[in-house]
Amino acid sequence: MHLVPTQEEVVALLRKTGGLRDGHFEDPDGRHVSEYLQVALSMRHYDVAKILSVGLSRQVRAHSDLRAIIPELSVVAPATGGLPVAYGVSEALRARQVYWAERQNQNEPLRFRQYLDIQPGEKVLLVDDIFRTGHRMAELKQLVESQGGEVVAMAVVVYQPAPNARSFGDLPFYYLARLDETYRDPGSCEQCRRGVPVEKVWA
Ligand SMILES: [Zn+2]
């Protein structure tokens, strides 16, 4: 295993630990896919979590501007799925602190816990397990900035961009593997045509 695991090493690790599964799946939008990615299943295992988060931290550290501000860096996750990654990256970097945003209810905006106050000019690294549409990351970035923080980079384990994925311009963006998923309507799905039973997935 390389210090920063390669795309092939990451994919093999995800497959071995159930984070990447082959099959015939239907996502909540009704589209069919032949692979299902759920990095949290792989992050159950401490050794895997360690390899992935240390790899990601090395990418961040390789950027000289970011390396210089690590002692004051806050590592912030947009949801609980990003937490093991955020803690692993923070530990490897020896960053200042880790926290996360959440929603009280599905249709409410992201927020931080009460009394969690961002310092003016606080440097923030956004971290998550998967990047798909980037909508949640965009909302988190806006939340951090609205409270006076400065988002300096973004890091995720797997980049699986949806067709409508958000762009964050020049913001440094790190990922260990890129997986492009081919979404199909049930009408044009090869596995449906062959009568392979479909499994619904939550997210
Ligand atoms: Zn199908």
C-alpha cells in the first residue's frame, strides 16, 4: 500500500470491506446502477479508516499554503458520514479541532451545535466520505462563511460526481478515488431486461 493509496488500492479496499458492492440497485430517485458505494461500511474498520484518512491528510499536507496553517485548521464535516474521515484526517494532520453540521429536520438548513462559534477568519477544511452532487458541501461552505470562517480546501475519500455536481472553482479539492457511476432509467437497464432482481438503496 502506498502512503497515499492509489485509485486501485482504494477501490480494492472498499470492495473487500463492503463499501463498494456489485449488483442491481435502485437509488431513491428511481435510477438503476450496477455498483453501490457506501464508504461508511468500510469506515467500520479502524485499519481501513486509518489508511484512507492518513492518505487524504498527506494530500492536504502536500499543499504548502495549507501545510503552513495546519495548527489553526478546523476540520468540519457536513454530516455524520464524514465524521470518521474528519477525525482521521485531523489526527494525522494534528489539526486544531473537528466539528460537524447537522439538520434538526430534513427540510431545515444545516446548522452547528449551540455555542459552537466560528472565530472570525477561522481556517476550515471541509471533509466528507463521498462527494456526489456537492449540494451539502455548498450549504456547509455557505454556513461557515456566513459565520466569518474561511473555507481553505475540501477533501473526500471518493469523488463520484453526479451529472449536476456543484463546482467550487479554484478551491483546492482532494480525493483518493474517482468512481463514475452510470445511472440508467429502468427502461434502458440491461439488468432489468435480463430479469435480475433489483435492490432499493437509501442514499
Ligand atoms: Zn435495472
